Amino acid sequence: MDRKLVAILVAGALVMGFTAWRAYPSRPPEIPKGDRRYMHCPKCAKESRYDEHQYEKDCAYCGQKGPLVATKESIRTTGVPSGPIARLLPPLLLEAILLGAVVLWYVPRRKTLSVEEDQLYTECSRCRQRLRYHAAKIGHLAQCPRCKRRFIFPALAPDDDEMRLRWWQPQWWRSRLKV
């Protein structure tokens, strides 16, 4: 895998991790005892009037362990408070979309940069098939796709390309047709 692409993905994961760490809400602020008017279960959202003795006990409706949530106003008017994931999801979703956009921008760009490299051409000595290869493949073993003959990609001498005519060049055809 490309190092730049890995760096983009790691940087995106670090940013998303930092956002999750910073945006994850801490415990909601404790409401003073004098202002507590209602209490509800965080699991089933059943609400009742605040009772100091029932506050520390389990939920009478669903059996949820632990204390109930005390509120100043009824959840019927304000709605059930959203959980930590509901508040954390929008920024993480936005960052994931941005990371995907950066990756989609980079991947095709990387391919066009590699295509712009110098292409070298040779031909098979048996069937005269024209073969294209990158300079990085010089000296590597290859096989002709037409006749399956194995050969090594040649390194071109500076004058070799100019002196020897290839079959795809018009001069090669002219010389063959004159005979």
C-alpha cells in the first residue's frame, strides 16, 4: 500500500479518535436537591415525581440497576435527553465523510501520476508484438502475451532507438513495401 495513503488514513483515524475523546460527554451536571422535581429511568424513560427515597433505588418499571435521573422539568415537555452516542455521532460522521473524500481525491491522482512516467517500448523477437513497459522493469523477466516467449526487458542504448526501425514506424513499412 502507498505510504502517503497510509499516512492519510492514520491521520484521519487520529483526528477522529481525538474528536471522540474530546466530544464524549462527561456526566451531566448534578441538579441541586432543592430543584429536583421529576425523575426518570434512563433505560425505559418512565417518569415520576421526585422522591428522595425512590431516587437511589432501582427502576420500579423495568428493574434498571442504579439511581434514576433527576430533572428540573418533565421529560414530557423537554423530551428524553439524547445519549452520548447521539451527540458524538454527527462530528464523527462528518470527519469520516471528509476522510473518504480525501482518499477518493488522492487515489485517482496517484494513478495518473504513475501513468505519466516514461514508457519504453520493445518488440518480441519471435512474433514482433509491440510491448510497453516502465523503466523500472528494465532487466526483469517478462513473457510475450501473444507467443508466450520469455525474455528480459532491455535497456535502450542512447543511439539504439534512433538507429533501429520498429514495425509501428512508417519508415519500417516503406522499406518493406519497396522490396
